Amino acid sequence: MTHEKILASLRSELNEQTAQMRWTELERFFASGSVISIAPELDLIDVGAHIAADDKDSVQRWMDAGLLHKTSDDQATEWMKNDALLWVVVVKPWILVQHERMTPTAAKQ
């Protein structure tokens, strides 16, 4: 299978597993260091697919640009105050979260 076919398959699978959750439901995962924040400029499902496919180049590029990072204490505190509703998808061992999710057609990679 080509890389793009693998990514397409992963996107389809992850799209079915994506849900919205309140921050209070995610705090224990944050405490264990497994919550990763995705910037609104990126598509949550696409990022998850690249992580699942072990696409280190894309992940590093997003990290270097500040678009993908472990959720900070400051961000967690803000979300806790508001009990923020986040888009969530699990790509073990990570919990990927995004406060505002763009539609795949709006995301530019």
C-alpha cells in the first residue's frame, strides 16, 4: 500500500473515533503527560493519521512551527476554568485535542 493509501485508511478510521469531550474528562490524561494539543490551522484527523503512520517529518515540522505540542499547564488551567469542549481522538499512547476543529477541506497542509 502506498503512503497516501495508508494515510487515507487511517483518516477514515480516526474520523469514526473522533468525539467531543469536556476538559474535566481529560484532566487525568493530562496529568499523565499524554495530551497533545493541535492548532486550529491543522486538521485533527490528518495529524492523527500522520502520527499513527509514524510520519516523523510531518510531525517534526508541525512541532517546529508550534502547531503541535504537549498541552501546557497554562492551557490546561484555561480549559479547566471554562470546562472547555474539545475535539478528541486517541492515537496511542497520545490523546490528541483541538479546541477549534477545522473541516478537512478548510485545512491547509
